[in-house]
Amino acid sequence: MILATRNYLRFLWRCGRIAFVGDWRYYAWMAVLTAITLLGLNAYCKQLVHGLIVTGMSDEVSWGVYIANFTFLVGVAAAAVMMVIPVYIYKKEELHDLVIFGELLAVAAIIMCLAFVTVDLGRPDRFWHLIPGLGEMNFPASMLSWDVIVLNGYLLLNVHICGYLLYCRYQGWKPAKWFYIPFVFIAIVWAISIHTVTAFLYVGLGGRPFWNSAIVGPRFLASAFTAGPALIILALQIVRRVTAVPAGAGTTSSNGNLSPRMAVRRDATLKDMEMLAQHLPELASVPIVDRLSSLPGATVSEVDQGDVLLQQGTTDNDAFFVLSGRVVVKREEGGRVRITRTVGAGEQFGEISALTGTPRVATAIAQEPTRVLRMPADALRMLMRNPRMNDIIRSRMTERLMITDRGLLILRGIVQVSMLINVFLLLNEVFKEFYSGNLHVASSHYLFLGLHGYDGLVPWIWTAVAFNLTAMVLLVLPVSRSLRWLNVACVLSIVGIWIEKGMGLVIPGFIPTPLGAIVEYSPSLNETLICFGIWAFGLLCYTVFLRMAVPILQGRLTKANEDHPEFAESDTLLTTPAPRPPLAAVR
Amino acid sequence: MAALPPDSFHPDKTSDRAMTRRTFLRSTAALSGLTALAASLSPLRELGDFTSTEEFLQKYYKELNPDEMAKVLKRIERDVERQYGIRPHVRDLKPMDGVEFVYCLNLTRCIGCRKCVHACVAENNLSRSPEIQYIRVLKLPHGSLDVEKADHNYTTKQVPEKGFFYMPVQCQQCKNPPCVKVCPVNATWQESDGITVIDYDWCIGCRYCEAACPYWARRFNFAKPEVPKERVNPNMSYLGNRPRKQGVMEKCHFCIQRTRAGRYPACLEVCPVGARKFGNILDPESEVSYILREKRVFIQLKEEMGTSPRFFYYFEK
């Protein structure tokens, strides 16, 4: 127990440390985010002293850009689930590794949500009145108390799932299904609930006809499932970009020794198996007979640093286990090479192609003098008849960090459908409002056309409509199968939806007031600074989460290298090890 | 054997120099970070009497026992004295049994003079800067109750104007109040005499009630309220007109400090044309009972909301 706690603290300490290590790009990025966060904090301190009078809000428009951002970000958080559903329900393995990125984005988004609600409070010092047991929570009558519960619950769920999976990966354990799968399914339902509850916050107000419409809930979900995955598509590409080195730089596959000398290559013996079993305890449970029968055809090679063990695009049937040393697996896509992971003693590579007979998707290069056990697919299948071996090999196969274009295109499908539904629902709302022509149309009139000469939101909403429609057309056309156009569509839908359901939903609800007065709203400078501060803080959190998660997923930050932290930390921005002169060139 | 880095020929020298430089850079970064943090927090020095330990830890109104309540009232009196230099009389008046207050307003008589607005501001210690008023008088063209046709800011020298009528709107003290339902911390509730009150020391300032109110009756203290010392009304009640803090909600409470002590609300007393009537609906002999029984036309504002206001508008003819 004490040891377990110590291990866990050690893990947290190492994760914390790595957040402070990176190359100049990382430091520059973090410095900029910190500076903006501090500017926002400064603005918030002023607001705390002088009151919400420093915002653009008034008794007439009593919620503004804080609550608008809050609403948008609840949607982003909820949308992380759109990565989880395809993986766990439809078994889309392409997205498996990306789930953690999605959930970490959800965690960052919820943190931002909570910050936006807090800065909107007139008395943040009385937050404890909201804590059940300590304070006095009006549950279940108040939708806001529901929101407090579901948002914090969602935060805990995601922290648990991500944290557990990452810790298992760090320790080299196979995650216990009962300890996270149930939570995954709870989180799926919960994600729908956080956004529905947030919609109900508005829908439940009978005195505000603009919000008091049953379609707001479905609209919230549709727009969230557009903007959320769109944001994830962009985030993943950024992760992919910073974890890659340009083709042609020091560590590309072309710099490896294409024809390794394979200095020593001999048939494998039972002794090699035992050596492997030291690093791979599951192998010990395979009976000697089965181990023996998997030996024919297996060889052991000893290679030097820089030797290529297998080449992307080729086809053969062998899987590899590392007996000692370390191998780096790289993948070339779109002119860039990225390191997908490094493989240490006891771990395997190349088994997916071996088992499926598909071409190699990556190149494996020895990072130091390395000994590998090379095994034909049939022998591997033999070993995998043992349930424990099967489990460990399969779980490692799915835990890999690979951001493939195919994965991004699956997300594109989600964005596409959601955007169509979103635009359709918006049309429904607009028709109902304007065709019936009763007095309740005033807010919509203000939003789309202006009311009695007041038209502050008109240019905004038409920008949003134009962005959303353009994005929809782009997403429907095959042109968005190319990443460049997909990115354009994603940016357009994120901005369009931010306007439409942020300012475009919150502000018109207050204009005109229930007594018919028209007072317009625009955020003050101080208010805007606070918003920028919170966004910067959220990005800061997400960057730190990724900085910790990526090396763990790649197997560079593990329990195994606890005593050699340099390996995990010395690298540049997120993953790429500093290029070393290949020994082949020296030789 | 692990591969050595390329510069491993003079490991000691290099790493020594690297270490000093790194340490220097690190401490510089940490120091400038802390300085920036301190600088960004500096406005907090002006925070002043934002809250006190006593106020911060104060329990919810309904959970205070009489002793604790007495202490709280003493604390409020002390705070008021310190701030305004006068010793107030702060009470916690409870609702009376067998009483349910109702307001009736005669739209035929109202001339839109806004005397009620001013009396309310004076009686209830409402902030003069920024201005807070519980009553909003709407100027409407004859023949319409559509509030979107209302003029809120009429500044005519002479009232009433031909072709218009005037409708003062304040908290309608609904039987089914949307504001109470939405409050996440139960800081606002309906008392047995029908008055919806706010515990100013419990409100967290989320303004959800303000968004929920169909009558735009609630007001938020966006800044620290300012009341000139010489204008402070020292007759105060906990749930009524005691000075509010920055960042909390307030609204009309039927002058709880007067009406629960058997007096009329300030807005009624000042009305020069007798348009305002107030009383106990449970008493069949009261004036409001008579009006609701005998007058043929009366209006509950936005009746379709189902809020069932205790504020009735009626026409004489």
C-alpha cells in the first residue's frame, strides 16, 4: 500500500517535472500562454475589487460573454464523447489512441467552463454555498444546481479514465476492464447530460420566449458535436505536427542503415525465450511445450544503433520482440516523419502487419545496440493461444499512439452529419419565429434584422450563418477529404458555432427585456481580457496534459526508465529525440 | 551499452558549465514568473471590506437560531455604523399569522409622476450610484398592454399626457415565482405572508433569478452601492432594506420593514392620487379584498406565464 502510494506519487512527480521540460518552441508557447493568463488574472482582480460594473453587463443584459463562452465550452467538453462512442461501441480502432486526447480536451474544457462560471459570480467568495452538505443546494429544482453536479461529475469521470489508462501504460500494466469500461459508458451518457442540462438552463425560463423553445436542447447537441470534433481534428493535427520532424532531417528513415549487416543472426533457443520472459511475465505462463513449438523459424539478431529492422511499405510475415536495447518506430505520412513510439525490452513491434499480412505501416530502427527475437506470424499465433499472452499482445496493439489520416476522416464524418443537423435545426427555429409572426419574434428580429434601429448582433449572426453554411458545403463535398480543406471547414464551423450559440444565443434572450426595453450589450475591455485569460489558461492546461500523456503513450515515460529520467525528458518539444549523427556515416 | 551523446569527450567541463547556465536560467524564469504573478494580483490590495470572517462563515438564514440571529443583527448594525456613521435599528421581522399581502394598482388613477419610485429609493436605502430602482413606470399608448410599445424613459415636464396611460411595475410577489425555483442556493424564497425575500448574505450573485423573472423586477449590485450618509434610513430589516453588498441581488419586498410592523409600503403612502392599495387578502374586510371582489376588470401581468402574481392592476371604468 505504502509502496503503491510511493509509486503513484513518483509518477505524478515525473509527470509534473516533464511539464517544465521542452525545446524553445515549447517554452515560448508556454510563456505566451502564461503571460495572457496573468493578464486575465489581473483583469479579474480588478473586477473582484470594483464589481461586475467593469463588464458590459447591466440589469437589462445580465449575462454576457462569460456565459456565452461557458455554453460553448460545455459543448466542446461533451463532444469528447464523440470520440469515445466510435471506439467503444463501434470498435473503430483507428480512433483508439485518440480517445485519450479527446478526453483530455474535455478535462481542459470543463476547467475553462468552471472558470467562466466563477468569474461571472458576483460573490465568488460564497462558492461554498453551492457545496452539498456544506451549503444549501437547491436540488433538484434549480437547473444550475444540476449543472454544478453534472459538470463536476464529468470532470471526475474523465480525470479518472484518462488518469487510470495513462498510469497503467506508465506502469506497463494491462488496464483492468472493470475499473474503467463502466466509467466509459457512464461518461457517454453523462456527456449528453451535461449539454442537455446546460440547454435546460435556458429552456426552463418561461419569461424568455427566445430560449423557451424545445429545440434548443437538440440544437445544443448538434452544434456541440460539430464544434467539438472539429476542434479535436485541429488539435490532433497540431499534436501530430509537433511530434514530427520534417522528412530529410537527421532522424528520417533514409538515414538508417538500409542494409543492416545483422552482425549476429542465429536460430532462437529456449534460453532466448527465458530472457524475454524476464521482461514479459505473461510469457512465463506459456507451457514449455508451446514455447518450444514456436521456436522453429524464429531467429535472434543483434544489431547496431541506426540499423533498420523493418521498412515501412514492405511486406513480410515476421513479428519482433526486443530482448535488450531499444527500438524506435517511425511513420512517414504526408512528407513528415513522426516517431510513433519507442519499444523497450519485453515489448513487441511489427506484429500487426505480421498478423494481418498488410504492408508495414512504419519503419523500425535500433536506437542503441539491440538484440531482437524475430518470429514468424504462425509462431506468434501459437503463443497467442495462451489467453494471457493474447491479452497482453492485443492490448499493446491497441494502445499505440497513431494519429492517422483515416482517424481524422472518421471525425470528419461526425462533423459533417452534425453540421447538417445543426443547420437544419437552425432553419426550423428561424421558420417558427418569423413565419408565425407573433410578438415573441422580437428577440430573433433583433438578432437577425435589428429591432427599432438597434442591430449590434446583426453582422455577427450573418457571419456565423455564412461560416456555417460554407463549412457545411465544404464538409459535404469530397474536397474536404483533403486535410487542408477539412481544416478550413473546421475553423469555419468552430467560429460560426461560437458566435451562433455563444453570443447569438445568450444576448438576444435579454433583448428586449421582459418589460420591452432595448439595451444593447458589448463586452468591455476588462471582460475581454478575462476571457482571453481563461482561454489561455485552458490551452495551457491542455498543453501540459499532452506534454505528459504523449511520452507515456509512446512508452518513453515509463516505470522502467524511472532511474534514467533524461531519456524521457531530454527530448525536444513533445517527442522527437535530438537527432544523433548516424553511426553508419562515421563508419 | 548505452550510446553516449556526441559531446561526451569532456563530460565534466561541459556539464558543469551547462549546469550553471541552466540553473541561472531556471531561477531567472522562476523569479520573473513570481514577480509577474504578484503584479497581476496587485489590484487585490484595494479589496477592502469585501467580506469579513464573520460574514464569510455566516450560516444560511433559515438555519440561524435566535441567538445567532441576534449576533448577526449586531454585526450588521456595527458594519452600518462604521460605514455611514449612524446607529441603525436592524430587526428580523417574521411574517404574521393569517396574513397574505396583496397589492392593487388603479391604472385609471395613476398619472405617472414617479413619486413612488423616489419614495422607494429613500425608504429602502437603494444605491444612488449606480442607480437602482425597484419600480419602473411604463408609459403606454391607450388601448394596448403590449410592453414593447412602452416608453421607459419619458421625461415630459407635465404628466399625465393625453393619449397615454401609466403602469408602474415592481416585484409582483408571484404565488409561483420562477426566480425562487432557479436559485441554486435557496438564497431567495417565498415567506408565508406571500413576500418573496432574498438573504443578501447568502446570494452568490449568479443572476439566474434576474434572467428568470418575467417582470424584470430584480436588480443586481454591479458595483458597491452608494447611499449618502445623511439619507440613510435607519429603520432596517434583515430581509428588507438593510444596506446591500456589492455583487448580490435585490428587489422590491413590499417594504417588509414597514408592512410587517403594521404600516403601508412607502410607495403607497406617497402616491398623490391614491392609485395604490395594499392589504391582507385573507381578511375579507380589507380594502384589497373589496377591490378584488367588487371591481370588474383587473389584470395580472403576463397571466399566461402561470406565475399568479399577488399584484393586481385594475381600471375604474
